[in-house]
Amino acid sequence: MNAVTHKRAPLAVALRSARIVTGLILLSFVTTHLVNLILGMHSIALVEQARPYLTGLWTGPIGSVFLEITLTIHFLLAMEAIYKRKTLRMSANDMVQFLAGLAIIPLLVPHVIGIGATREIMSDASYEVILKFFWQQDPIAGLRQVLLLGIIWVHGCLGLFMWLRSKAWALRALPWLYPLAVAIPVFALLGYVEAGREVLIAAKAAKAAQEQVQMDTPTGGQNSVVSGVDPVGVDTPVDEAREQHQGPAAPLTPTQIVARSKLETSWVIRGAIALVVLVLLLRAVRVLRRRKEQIEVSYLNGPTLESKTGPSLLDIARHNDLPHAHICNGRGRCGTCRVRILEGAEDLPEPLQLEQDTLERLGCGPDVRLACQLHPVGGALKVERLLPPDYVLERKTKSTREAAQ
Amino acid sequence: MILRYLAACFVVLLLAGGAALAATSQFPTLSTTSAEPVEIAPPSPNDIKEFMRLLSDEQMRNWLQKTALETGQQFQDTGGISLREQIAKGMAKVRTRLRELGEAWVLLPHVPDLLEDRWEKEMKLHRKVRSLTFLVIFLFVGAGLEWLYRQYTRLPLLRLEMQVHNTPIERARAALSRAAIVVGGQALFALGSIGTFLSFDWPPLVESVVLNLLVVIIVVRAVRALSVFILAPKVPELRMVPLSRKMAKHLHIYLPLVASSFAIAIAVNNVFAQLSLDTDQRVAQATLAESVVLGLGIVAMLLVTIRQSFRLWCSEQTHPTGPAPRHWKNYLYVMVGVVFLLWLFDTGALMWSVLVLATLFPLIKILNAWVDYFFDQAVAAIKAEQELEAEEARAEALAEAKLQAIEADTSGDEAPQEPVQKEPEEQQDPLPGTEPYSTIRLISKRFVRLLVVITALILLGAIWGFNVLSSDQPASFSARVFSVLADTAFVVLVADLIWTWAKTAIDQRLAAYVPPEGSEAPGPEARMATLLPLLRMTLLVALITAVVVSILSSLGVNIAPLIAGAGIVGIAIGFGAQSLVRDVVSGIFFLIDDAFRLGEYIEIGELRGTVESISIRSLRVRHHRGAIHTIPFGELKYLTNHSRDWVIMKLEFRVPFDTDLKLVKKLVKQVGAKLKENEFYGDSILQTLKSQGVRRMEEFNMVVGVKFMTKPGEQWLVRRDAYQMVRDIFEANGIRMAERNVKVEIEGGEGLSDAAKEAAAGAAQVATEGPKAPPGPVPDEP
């Protein structure tokens, strides 16, 4: 894994690495969870059997805490990245990831807290109980679950592939990873559907046999009082319980637990949203306070673009639909967006450590900068794109390596 | 400028068309095409026998009579609808519709409740949510497949977008490949989502809802793909229309927006139509109210789109364009309004006709402008290429000159030599004055127009329930009028297309023909200059005849007697003007044979001279002494042409027997070389003068033959100089031309006096020469 390699790396590099590391941890948990769900295509019993080896690895007492901490860190790091963004006019990829990340909060929190509550009530949240809840008692929660699955997976995969694409060692594996990235969620969804059908058939049979099947959990009917913040997920956490409240603290009745977990859910969601809004507001203030100047960037063998100060050179190119290589999507990792400054170099700000590291790694001269990290501060600038926009990493890394040797 | 604006119009028009499509989608009785007549084979003898047997059956006869009576009544009911009745019926329909609309208006506030009730009744909440869950899963599956596809096509797509294209053909090809890649992804999406959808069993209503939703998504995405293909908002290199980046982006937002609202409206209508199938009146009314509200929303959206597009369009113009854009904007407003009103009154066919007719004219204009744009691009590409070549040539020449100058400097040549700037050879346009593609451009425009009109005709026919393509006579009056109009329009347009093509092609050939100047020999194009106007005229007459005849035929006039009559008249005239016809026809064949051209020297029997003019009937030849012969082609049996390819001329010199033949040969060779060097006719000499040695021996001398070959017409000049130079050179080298001398030998006359000798010589001269006339001029000399 991408451990923090540079010992003397400054904060920016460390934060970037931390974001990836936490993201990878979360994604691997989601993957095992989904792989577990795939078994539902066979039967719920099989899902249950495999649980200790797949999902169970993460949901132990330590694992849960670890995951929650990781999630919180990841969220905070994302907030930091948003705060630092110079412009919100991002590329489609970034936009999808940003929105998906925001959507995850209200979808995920009820699930996490709900599972905790279920554990508290029933001592264990088995797939059978949960699936029954999702399919029979509260299909809205089931729908939310499906949305959550899709959105988390999209968010995770976008991040993963963006990271992998800037790594030469991963290029060979990428074409094989793509189908996997589609197959896992699709089969997980199919497993979910198949398990749901099993649940529904069983319920029908039970209904036919008995007048009433008594679930030992309260139904999702009395919900939706808690908050108006979240239209989808408020009512859910019926069956579910929570890990962090170490169970034996106080013997509560199931109804009390459910009420408490609902309250918690709503507060967590409210807190997260408030944080997001706060960060966006702070960012807006920061951007507004910045003095804006007119800049003019002319490209060698290309057009001349005009812009206000603020966005990076890469952003300016992207806003004007000028093709520009950027494999890592502006994270300063791959260095494929590097440009040679032909004129106007004297006004430019000095490269930060993150940019400097990448440039040194690539062995570039002092007149070369990363377009994604370079924020022009005004006046005229003339640059040359050093790599073609359809540049493929693999080819070049070999030759650069040879050149380096 | 106007082109861009027209393109904007076009897009908006398309939208309007879509609007109407959406609006009328709930009238299923739209395309009532007449049944095709089916060919039925005659019955076999066995069948007839069986039929006879059945007819003789009493029961059968009774039944037949009864049914015949019934169908007869029915036929009377439906068969004879007069125009007045049709109008009355239409009015009644509109009145009912108005009443319905009024009821729906009253019901409008309760519509949501009503529909919700109905909806609740149809499906329980849990089931609904579960269906939604399934829908999300399908979409996810489809999107996943497409994402996967995109990962593999990302790079080729990027490369396609980055290429620089010089010609519009290349650009169109790249844009098409790009569209194909994008559509491939969308097809996978559709396949994935609909495929998963089909693998489940659904209750009918849910199925309709989910399927409608999927279709909406797929259609909207397809529209977006189309918009990307045409507008290419992000890649100006692949844009198919002359729009700015801003305009393209604007339209790329509005177009799919409008399209998606249409799709959603249609889907909602479909679902509610299904809801109101088997329930009370109120749900039907609510459905109507709902569709009217949706229609209003769409009209509002269309108006906004038109307004915004025109505003952006006008703001982009650097110079004022006059009131034209405003007129077009108002035209579109009115069109949208009228179409919506017609839809509101449920006059489906009328609305469609208005829509088709209103779209026709702007559509033709826009497409013409678009074709122009395409060809402009192509021409610009060719010009750019030529300029590039010229530039390169110039640069090369410059470099060469510099190199020479450097060489001159280094070699120490102190001559004050300016580096001569060699002008590159002028790019010879094949057709000076005419731009490339001018013919094909015209024809493409006409062809596009023809296609649009035909499409419109077929559409109109389909709307009104006539089969335009069937050959049998339609029954009602209006249908006949329509069919006559359609036929006429079609025939005229086709004739016009052919005529435009022929005329531009012929005119271009004629314009390219440069008549020979002075003594220059005419090329093979010369006869084209004669034939083509004739051909053009014939074609025009033939086309007009064909058009008139087919219009008459579609009017119901029986044209067979006409044609037969024309045939008889033709034969009569043919007999009367037999020789004229013979002249014309043989003239055409002589011209096709390329027997003679303008300016050539020909010989016809006794007559000879230069061809001065060629008409349809006759040939005019000027003799070299000025007389003009007019020869009808019919009189020509054969013809000798003296002006083709080459001419051999043979000359003879008489030299005494004691001449040194080797010297003669050498001298003739020298003369030949000198002739070849002549600046005026040297190039025309194909084989220069050379000696052929002694051709024959005569009584008192040898005949030395020489010959040369020149281009036709040059031989006389060469011969003149050849004679002169040979004589001079012979004299300079002491070769005498043999003269006729009579040696008078008088036996035993050694002692004669001079006077007696002279007398004898005179007597001998008279005896040898006799009273002979000097030879006339050589006849074959102009």
C-alpha cells in the first residue's frame, strides 16, 4: 500500500497520501462486504456462513472502531481538500466524486448506527434479519441501501483508478481491474435481489402457514419524526444497533434503543452536513477575499486563453476545452501535466514541496512546472505542453527510466 | 453569418417538430394508411366447382343475402362522406373536445389527488419502492457496463478528438467514428439495463412505468449523443455546424433539456393513459388535464429556448444583421403556438400538416446553407493545401537561390550576381475562373431539396391517409388533388435536378473551352463546343416534354393517344424533312467520329479549305483563296483531313551525274540541323530534313530526294526555307543544279562560223522544246 514514503515530505504530500490510504482501507472493507453479498445469489445461509471470513474480519470490536475512525479521517481530509480548492468548476470525474462523497453521508450513517443498534438488541446482526428488514419491512431502507452501494462503489472506484493510473506499476493490471470493478457491485446487487426474493417467498409461506409472523423488532412505520434533514434515510435504523455503545452499559428496551439510535443518526447527519456547509462557506469567503486579476496564458502551437486568477493552469485549460494531459486528475502525482514556461516565469509563485518533489522525481529543469499545481498570479504567460494530451504513462516511464539510468 | 443563424433556426425547428411529436403521441389513430391491394390468383376449376355447389345450397344463399344486405348498409354509411359532412364532423369533434377541456379545467385542482388515489389503488407502497429498487439496480448494471466500455475506449476517443482535420470529409469521418464509439457505450447501457429488466416478471402497470422510465433515459442519452455529434461543444475540430463554442454549448444544454422534457411528457402520458384505461370518467379527465399542463410546460420551455437562442445569436453578431432574425424568431413563436392550439383541439392531421409545411421551407434553407458550408470548407481546404505547396515551393526556391549565392561567393566569382528569386510556377487551375465542386455543390443542394420535399410529401400523405406511392387512383376529391400536386412537385423537382446537373456540367465544359488563337490547331474539345449546346437544347426539350406528359397523366388525361399522335406527326414531319434530318444526324455522327474540327484543312471531293464553322446542318469550308463552300452533312460521303498529327513533305533536286553524293548528304544534314534550330517553326518539325539519296536517274541528271515531317500546317514554311537553304549551300559548295542543256553535234561542223553555230542551236532548241506550256503551280498549296 501507499505508505507515506517521503520521510521529509511536507504536510500536503502527507495529507494526500493519508487520503488515499484511508480510502483504500474503506474500499477494501466495502469490497469484502460486497463479495459476501454476492453469495446471496446462492442462498442466505451461504452468506451467513461466509460472513466471519469476509465482512466479519472488519466488524469485530476493534475493526469497527478502526473503520469508523478511518471513515472520519477520510471525511475530514476530503473537507480539507474542498476547502483548499481554488475553483469548484471541476472536471466531470471530480464532480462525480465530490457529489457521491456528499451523498454517502446521509445514506451511510443510518446503516452504520442501525447495525450497531441491531447488535445491541439482538446481540448479532445477521444477514437474514437485515435482509428481511430491507425487503419486507422497510423497502425504502432497502432502496437506500442499493443507492448507498452504488454511490460508495462509484466514489471508491473513481478514487482508486485515478490513483492507479498515475502509477506505472499498476498499468499492466488496470485492464483486468476494470471488469472486476463492474462485476463486484453488479453481482452483489444480484445477490441482494436473489436473497430478497428468498426472504419474500419465505415470508409469504410463513404468512400462509401462520396468521402472523412476529418480528422481534419494531417496524419502520413510526419513524420520520426525527429530522427533516434527510429524506431517505431517517426512518431506517429499526433493526440495527451500534457497536460503539458497548452493549452491557445499560439494559435498554429495544424501543428505547431504536429511539436513541434515531436521534444519534439525525445528529450525526446534521453535524456532517453542517461541517460541509461550513467548509464551503469558509472556502467561499477565502475565495471572495482573494484579489482577482486578469491573466492571459498563451500556448505554444495553441490558443491564447484568458482567465481570472485563482484556478490552476490545468483548470484554465480544462475550462476552455483545451486538451491537456493529466493522468492523476490534478493531484500533482503523475507529472504528466507539466509545462515549460517560455515567458512570464518571473511573476510565478515558487513551487511548493509537493510540486517540487514530483518535478525532482521526473528530473525536470527549473523552467518546468506542473500545470495542476501552478496558479498563475496575473499578467501574461507563455507555456508549452511537454506531453501530448493523449499521453499514455507506460511508454514514457520506461524511456524516462532508461534515460535516468 | 446567416448560415449560423439558420443553423440555430434549424435546431429550434427540430425541437418544435419533436414537440408536436410528443403532443400527438397519444392519438393512436394517426397513421391510417390505406390497405395495399393484394394480387389474387384466379381460382382453379376445382374451386369453382366447389363454389357452385355451395351456391346451390339454400342455407348458404339465405346467409349470403342477409350479409349482403348488412354490408350494403354499412357501405352506404361509410362510403359517401361529402366534404360538408367531413367538416361538420370535424366541428363536432372540436366541440366535444372543448367541452372535455372545460371539464378538465374545472377538475384541475383535484387532479393530483385523483391520480394519486388511482396510483395508490394500483400499487402498494412497498411494491412501488421495491420496483424503484429494481430500477436503480438495472440502471446501475447498465451504467457499469458502459463505464467498463469507456475505460477501454477512452484513449481512442481522446485521440480522435485531438486529431487535426483538413478536409470536411475527414472531419465528418472522425465525428462519425466518435459518435459510433459513444453510441456503442450507450447501446451497452441500454442492453444492460433493459436486459436485466426483461429477466424479471412484472405486473403490467409496473412494467409500463419501469419500461417508460428506461426508455426516457435511453432516448435522452441518444439525443445528447446526437447533439455531441453535430455540435461537438468541446471539440471545435469535430463540429459539424458553423457555430461558436458558446453557441454550441448553449444549444447542447437546451436541446437535450427540451428533448428530455418531451420524453418525460410522453412517458407520463403513456403511464396515465394506461391508468385511465378501465376506470371512471374522472380519471380520464384528470389525465387530459395533466397532459394539457405538461403540454403548456413544454410550450413554455420551447419559447424560452427560442428566445435565449436568438438572443445569444444576436449578441454574437459583430455587425447588425437586419430584421431577419427577428422575423424568424416570430415565425417560430407563431409556429409553436399554432401547433399547440391545433393539438389542444385534437385536430391531429391538421396539426401535423401545419407542422410539416411550416418546417419545410426553413429546413430547406438551412440544409442548403449547411451544404454550402460543407463545400466552403472543402474549397478552403483545397486552397490552403495549394497555398502550402506554393509556400514550400517558394521556400525551396529561396533556399536554392541562397545556396547558389553562397556557392558563388565561396567560389570567388565576383560577378555582382543578384540571387534571382525564382517564382514558382503558377498553380494551373484546371478550370480557371470556376471553383472546384461548383457543379456538385449545386446538385447536392438540389438533391437535398428534393429529398426534403419527398419526405414531406410522404409524411403528408401518411397524415391524411393517402398512399402516395400506390399507383391506383384515389377515391375522394381531396385525395386526388393531393396526389396530383404531389406527383407534379415530384416530377418538377426531379426534372429540375437533372436539368441543373446537365446544364452546369455542359456550361462548365463550354466555359473551359478556349477557342484556338491564330494558327493554333484546335483540340478535340472543339467539336464539344458544337455538340454540347445541341445536347443541352435537346435535353431541355425532352425534360419539358416528359414533365408535361407526366403531369397530364397524373391529372387523369390519357396520354397514350397523345403520344401516338405525336408519333404520327413525327413520322410525317420526318418524311417531309428527310434530307434535313439526314443532315443533322450524319452531322452528329461526323462530329462524334471527330472527322474534322474547327480550323482544320480538309478536302471533300473537289472542294478543299479550312473548316470555318460547323452548324447543326452544314459545314462551312473556306478555300485558301477565299472562296467559301457550304456543304450539308448529308452530302458528305467521305472526307480527307490534312491537319492531323503530322505531314510528310518530299522534295527533289536534280543534280548532274558528276555530283558528290556524300557531300550532298552532308550538306542536306546541315540544312536540316539549321531548320530544326529555327525559332519560329523549329519545334513544329517532327523529323527534320534528311537526304534519301538518289531517287532515280534521268536522261541528263540524277534526282536526289529529301524529306521532312512537320506538324500539319507548318510544312509550307519549312519547304520554302528548305529549298532556299539547300540551293544556297549547294552553290556555296560548288554543286550545280542540273540544267537542261542540249548538246548540238554537227557532223563535220568543226569549222562552222559562230553565226552558223547559233543558228543550229536555235533550230535544235525549237526541235527539243516544242510549243509546251510551263507547268502549273503545285495544286496542294494554299
